[in-house]
Amino acid sequence: MKTAIYTRVSTASQSTDSQLLELREYCRRRNWEDIAEYSDTISGSKFSRQGLDGLMKEVRKGRIERAVVFKMDRLGRSLPHLAQLVSELQNHGTALICTSQGIDTSTSNPAGRLQMGVLMAVAEFEREIIKERVLAGLTAAKARGSRLGRPSTLDQHKPAVAALVAQGKGSRLISKELALPLSSVCKLVRAVKSEQNQTTVSE
């Protein structure tokens, strides 16, 4: 099983050289010789990263014993994303080592595992808070009478259907003229007539 070094910078004007020097020296002091290196030049907010994807592919195959990074924020794009990665590393028996932060989740380091346990608990808390906010927003939107979800694609045909209805044309003829399914046209015609009735009542 290999030791994997992962580095990341956010822009092409930056270099991973300083991270690589630190991580290579860290591995050398511990006599870890079979080393694979993965690197990305991309913002941490991007979900897919070629280097990280390659590293995790090897992790899933059981080929990586430990993943070595300079800092945790080099690995995950957010706290929940980092927790997700750590969980997957642990599930495949891969330790995460952050050289500048003293974090080591290998079985020989209980303090490091405790740190990651706290991190993942915080990430889970953050996910629950986000979920509560989303639910509260949906409840408030429903109370205001807002329609949730994506707008129906049929709505774009409503003006044309309304114009044809005003000309006295029936659903079958409208269906042929607009090349729309009859069931969809019937639905739009009902909606148009309902809106017309509401307008008449209000007047």
C-alpha cells in the first residue's frame, strides 16, 4: 500500500512547491518510500478535482495506506465535504495526516482520531442547521402561497393557448395547431378559463 501526497493551490499563479517540499520531507523522516503524488490547481469550492478524484479512486481500491496533506483546507472544499472525505478514507482503512496541524487519524494516534471525530460531529451539526433553514424557508414560502419547485414547461404555451381560446377554438384544434399533446392542451385551456373567470368575478 502506498503513501499518497496531495497538494492544492487555488490559481495558476500559485505553486505547490512549498507544500511538496514539506510533505516529501515529512515522509522521508518516517521512511515512507512508496509514494504517489496528486496535485490540483483549482479553487477549493469546485466539487470535482482531477488530482483528488485520482487519489480517491486509489483509496477505494484499497491501495492507499495514508493520505498526507499540508492542511485540511487543501483537501476539502467545505466542512461537510471534508467530513465526507474523511469518512470515506476511514471506511477504506486510509489514515489522513495533516502535517502542519498535527492531525493523524491512523490507529496508532488516538488523539488524531478524536480531533477528526469532533470535526465530523461539527460537520453533522452544520448539515442539520442547513436542513432546518431550508425547511423553515419552504414552510414560509408555502404560507405566502408561493409555488415550489421548477415552473411547468407548459406555462410557456399559455399565451398562445389563451389567444386561440379567445378565437373560439377547441382543445383538439389547439392541440393540432401548437403540436402539443391533447392532455396538455386541455390542462392549459382549463387554466386559461379559470383565470378568465376569476378576472370576470373581480370586475
